[in-house]
Amino acid sequence: MTKELISALSLALLWERVMTINAWTKGQKDSLFFIIAPPKDDGNGTLKKGREMWMYNPKVNRVIKLPPSMMSQAWMGSDFSNNDLSKSDSLINDYSHTIVGTETHERKKVVFVFSTHDKMVMDYARRLIHIRDGLVADDQVRGS
């Protein structure tokens, strides 16, 4: 990967949306989390049990089970889809990972990881992941 491409890709790190979430997990398949900030999203909750998901919206005081047709929709306006959350351990277990570069951005080390998966199993088979301070800072899904 060229330095110019790495620099261009790292520009995505300049903007961020911050959410504060209280989360509980049971193993790797079940989780419950509630958003506590920003105020407009306060109280929204998501329950994930295996690959099934339910969402709670306090504004309408309802729990909604997400049908398969909504799994590709964005979760809470983020870049993550509901499907990404329901398969949260898939990125670790189902992909092969290779470090393709590193750089320093705002005195923080950014590691670029290229991950591949069997195209017959997944809708997308390649990802370029930016890890900054041990956290995923950007995850770009790429087609074949």
C-alpha cells in the first residue's frame, strides 16, 4: 500500500461521532446495551441474543424485534449495520488478517489491517480496518 493511499484513508479519522453506552454481555453471542449520550439518543436500547435483535425506543415506549429485512440498515445512524452487531465476533473468527501499514496520526499509532473472507460465504469479502489506540477507528468494506 502506498503512503499516499494510507494518508488519504487516514483522513476519515478526522471526524467522529461520540456515543456513551452502558453495555452488558453474556459470552460472545448475547448483549444488552443502552445509550446514555448524546441526549437525543438517551434511553435507546438494543438486545442481541445470538443473531436476533430487538430495539427499545423510549420515545414511543416500544420494543421492536428487527426482521431480517432491517438487518442491513444502519444502527442508530452509525456506519455499523444491525447485521454487523449481530455478527460481532465474525470479524475476528471468519476473516484472515494482515497488517499492511502503520503511521502516526495526532501522536497516536494507526495500524492498517487488510482482512479477507471467502466470497461464497459473505456479501463482502474484503475489509480495510484502521486500528488506533487499540480500537477500530475505521472499517471500510470493499467489494470483490
